[in-house]
Amino acid sequence: MLSFELSMPTKIIFGKGSIAKLGEMLLKNGNRVLLVYGSGSIKKIGLYNQIIKTFNEYNIIYKELSGIKPNPILSTVKKGIELCREHNINLILGAGGGSVIDSIKAISAGVNYKGDVWDFFIGKGNLVNPLPVASILTLSATGSEANGGCVISNEDTKEKLPFVHPLLKPCFSILDPDYTSHLPANQTAAGIADIMSHCIEQYFSNVEETYIQDRLTEAILKTCIHYGPILINNPTDYHARANIMWASTLALIGILGAGKEGDWSTHYIEHKVSAVSDLTHGTGLAILTPHWMNEVLSETTLDKFINFAVNVFNVSPGEDKMFVAKQGIQKLTDFFKSLHIPSTLSETGFYADNNLLNKMANDIQKYGPIGKFKKLDNEAIVRILKSAC
Amino acid sequence: MLSFELSMPTKIIFGKGSIAKLGEMLLKNGNRVLLVYGSGSIKKIGLYNQIIKTFNEYNIIYKELSGIKPNPILSTVKKGIELCREHNINLILGAGGGSVIDSIKAISAGVNYKGDVWDFFIGKGNLVNPLPVASILTLSATGSEANGGCVISNEDTKEKLPFVHPLLKPCFSILDPDYTSHLPANQTAAGIADIMSHCIEQYFSNVEETYIQDRLTEAILKTCIHYGPILINNPTDYHARANIMWASTLALIGILGAGKEGDWSTHYIEHKVSAVSDLTHGTGLAILTPHWMNEVLSETTLDKFINFAVNVFNVSPGEDKMFVAKQGIQKLTDFFKSLHIPSTLSETGFYADNNLLNKMANDIQKYGPIGKFKKLDNEAIVRILKSAC
């Protein structure tokens, strides 16, 4: 196990009706609020009205920034930064899924920074005095509700890059599983794939003696496998929504990765794919992950795959170890299929010729080589993308 | 799953040599420190010198309170409160195991409270402005290093009672597994039993659809079962110490219990036993837990016991469900035996006649009935104690 530092200060307010605590949390955290949301689904489910009612009850001064896109873009972040500066905002509240919560963190980072906020994403810039952020979650997927990470797409450079800083962790997050009950099956499924991908990225690691992290990760994966099909059949099952929502938070709150070094190749590859094609992040991860697995499976990496197959998917341990490992990958592929997630990038409308694939592989490695579990060269990345097409 | 609120703000600094971060943490959290420790084992392992060296390097004004007992007592807590008031302390740093860390929280609660600090433990008193506390852990067991709980023994009333408040969570905790390498096997074993008991108390719950919490709890239990025997054979195995130390923190940081209602009967019974006999807490829990299990196992509670047997101890699920459940209990008993923990209270020198047992049962229920998973009456408590003798 490696050394690590970890704190998880986000106040989680979890459960049916937890929006009732919003006023009390605002009293403690800010009275000049920028409310950030997406396409308006928070209006359909009645959440918008509840928020505004609370703002009025608690004499909150607020401004709104709506229209956050599923792959959130830099220009909207910049608009948010301007709004915060102009209206002397002291709390940014995001109501939505990961794209909204990622956006509020990027806005928060930029408000008191003199340079271009994109600096943070390309490894420049020193984060000082970010504004407090808070969230009301409406999609279980990214885990952004309780960590310091955000991923933003730069429309000009066609880059989609992450920035992670502990000061960007939300001060509170309201997690009501009912807010996810309205989601269509494809979004629920993509969210579950995203959660599982976070687990898998952290599970496949060369750091030794991470028994506790590995068993905890298997616990979250098994939760997704247990409740995924239940939700596809019965989208309003509260307890299934609750288990999946808590899985989304715990998968990326820091516990699974503390003391380890995750791989994250599939995320880097997917970020490029969705920067080029605007594919849903979780769908891209579900398609790419089994191909990444096939690429990195070898005699050297075999043991981890056997643990995955046996402990997560109950594959019987047999003498032919490679067969056991491949069964694990097949079970994962089958599971994503059972959630009706497309199995190939072509099905999602993505098309790339060899030139584009090579350029994508180059771009992916622009800020350094990827693959902590197994280092990938450009050829390997192209092979993964081709086999996923 | 139930609704819940949870935050885990304690900054965990985990790993070999993490004491190097102490100075930086003091700069952020306090410059007038009360250093609290036990019998002096921190001097034997060189930790005391490292702390004092850091204090001197960072110009920290400090006072010391040593001699904290394994079952920490109220009079020492009161001494600590006086020291804090007298020397205008602004941070209480505990270096030791759970008894030291529990003591610093009780001191912290008392400093700015006008009444008797024992009020908090008997359900009176309103906690306002507790002093910040921080810890350097030297025994993996209680989880006190990252939660807001403490248990104190009142020598006068012979009561040992808990107090839990979120404001008592340490601001930082330094967790270096090497600090636990010097421990004798019986302390290591008692610590592991304590961790497992925290898991078991939270696992056995009537709240439905807690799949994610149950799998996470099994992960921590399996970690104890995996590394316990390794540590008994090789006490200085760093990675085994690291996994057990992190298991101790995670078992009671809040994640396993969030959304559930744990049982905690065995803890209440053990607190009475160790208030009467000064037994090591973890040893008492290891002895009592299987007897509690036998008492509450019934057709109604069977399913949870089957999960425990199958998922934690790999018992084969069979047609005779009661047999499977009992095998789980037997495996737990055998596991504690394999760590050379005494199997009966008599072996530890505890003796009680019927009168004392009845009085103990009465005392245990003084502040209300115990047993959330299965309510226990006085007769049931006496049966558990008698069978454990």
C-alpha cells in the first residue's frame, strides 16, 4: 500500500426529501448564490421551484446560469466566472449531474484567478481562494458531488481535460435518490457504467498489498451489478436508486484509490472520443473498457483479472487461468449489453479513419503517457479504439 | 436504506514516516498544544522525541498530560480540562490508541462547558466550541482517529459510557502503520477483534436494502480475517499493519453505518464488563460477540446470519439454513481462538455471581433498552454474560 493523504469534508445529506435541509445549509455557507443547472430537467421534476422557494424563504440573493451541456464547455465556465465577479457571489450551487457539478468547480477556481481558467487544466495556475461550491445531485454517475475533480471541454482546442484540487470539494451535497427516478434507461445505464469504470480504473493497479481497497472496490462493483438490472426494469425503485447513488459517491470520494495508483487510460481515451463526438461519457466508458482489458491482459497482469472475474462476477476459479480472466471480461461486456448500452462506437455514430485515430492517440498522450497499470503507446491506443469501433 | 447525514473532514495522513507532516499540520491548526499520551510506549518507539522535536522546530508552546489508562477515566479528563483552561491551549494532540484519542475528545468537549463534563455522557449538556483535537495513532482498533465518538469510565459510578458529536472529529490524524509494529500479539489481536466488532454491530441491522453497506462491511471483515493471522506470525509486516490500520479507521468513520441502524448490544454489555473488571475492550468484544449471536439467532434473523457465514467466512450455502448460520458463528469463534484471544470471561479473571450479573444487566439498560437488531431484556443479557463466563 502506498502512503496517502485524504479528507472527505463534503457534508452529505442523503435521502428522500433531503432538500428540506437546503435552507439550513445556505445559512451556514453563503447568501449570494449562483444557481447553475443544465437543460431544465430540474424544472420538470419540481426541483427548481423548491430551490427558488428556499432562496426566497432565506432571503438569498441569487443569479442563474443554465444550459450546462452534458460535456460541459469552457465558454460557459467563463460566463459563470463573469457572473460571480459581477454579482459578488459567495456560493455556487449546482443542481444537476456531473457536468453541472464539474462546471461549478471550474467556475469556482476561476473567479479569483487572474489568468485564463484553462491554465488549471493544462497544469499551470496556482489555485487560491476558490469560491465555495455545493451540489444537489440529479444523476448518479461521476462522483463529482463529493470530490475535488472536474472535467471540462475546450471547444477551441477540442481538448477535454481534468483538473483535481482538494479545495474544490463541495461544502455540502444534497443526495435525494428520487431526483434520479425520472431518468430514461439509457442515462441510468450510462451512469452505472461510469460508476463501474471509476471502480475498474482504481482496481487495476500494480501497487501491492491493497487487499482492503480491492475488496471495497468489489463491493461497489457488485452493488452496480445487483441494482443495475433492477433499475432498468423498475426505474422508480427507491432503494435501488439509493444504493446506486451512494455507490456513485463512494466510488470516487477517495477511499477506493487511497494508497493505490489507478490506471485511468480508458478515461483519457474516452475523453478524447467524447471531445470529438459528444458521446455520453458513461456510454463511451462501457464500450471502451472491455477493449482496454483485452489490450492489457497478459501473463503479467493475469492475477488481477482473475480476482476481478472470481470476486466480482463469481466466475469459478479454474486451472486455465487465462480462460477465467477472459470470462470476467466477457461477463462485463454481457452486463453492459444487458443494460442496453451500445457495444460499439459505430453504433453511437462515431466514425474515424486511420488518420483521425492516429491523431487522437497523439492528442491523448500530449500531456504525457497514459496507463499506470500498463503503459500504452500510440499503437495500443489505436488498437483499442479500432476494436471498439 | 435510511436517510443520513455524513461528513468525514478528518485529514488522514497515512503511511510510513507521515510524522514528517506534523509541523505543517500544527501551523494550520494550533500553536498552544496539550500533548496527551498513555503509559509511555510512545517514548519506547521514539514517537515522543519526534513530537517534541517538531514542537521545538515550530515554536509550539506545549503542556503534557500522560498516564491515560486503557479504559480512560473521568478524573484524568478533568485534569486535562484544567490544563487547557490554565494554559490557554488551542489544540489537543493525542498520541496513542483509542483510550488517548477518546480522552482528548472528552477534554475538548469540557473546556468551554460550564457544567460537569460527565453531563455529555448521560445525555445532558449542549456542546459549544469544543477545542480542536488531532491524533497520532499507535494502535489499530477503535476508529476514534476519524470519528466524533469517545467512551469514558466514571470511577465513582462505575459507568462506562459513550458520547458522540460531529464537532469532536479530529482535524487531522497521522496514521503510520510502523507505530503499531511494536505491539504485543495480544494487543494486536484485541484491536482486530474491536475492528471486527464495529463491523458486526453495524452489519446486523433490520434496515432493508442496505446492499452497498453490507458488501463494504464484509470487505473490512475479510481484511481482518486475511491479515490477522499474518500479523500474529509476523508482527512487523508493514502491509498487514497498513491494511489493519486503514480497516480500523474505515470501520467506524461513518460509511458502514450510514443509512442503517446498527445493533451495538455487545458494546453496551462489554462496556459494563470492562467498567467492572478493567478487561481490554477488544478482548471482551471477541468473547461476547459469538454469545450475542447465539442469543439473537432465530428463524426471523436467519438471513443476515447466512449472509455473514457465506460472504465473510465462505461457508457453503446449504439446505439446512440454521446449520449454515451456526457455522458462521463457529468460524468467528475459531478465528478469535486462532488469534489466541481468551474464549471465556473467566479466563480473563472476571467472576460474577447471579446477583452481580443481574445488577449489571440492570445497569446496562439504565439509559434505555439495548439491541436495535434484536431488543434484549435483562434475562437475555444475563444469559449472554453467563454463557460467556
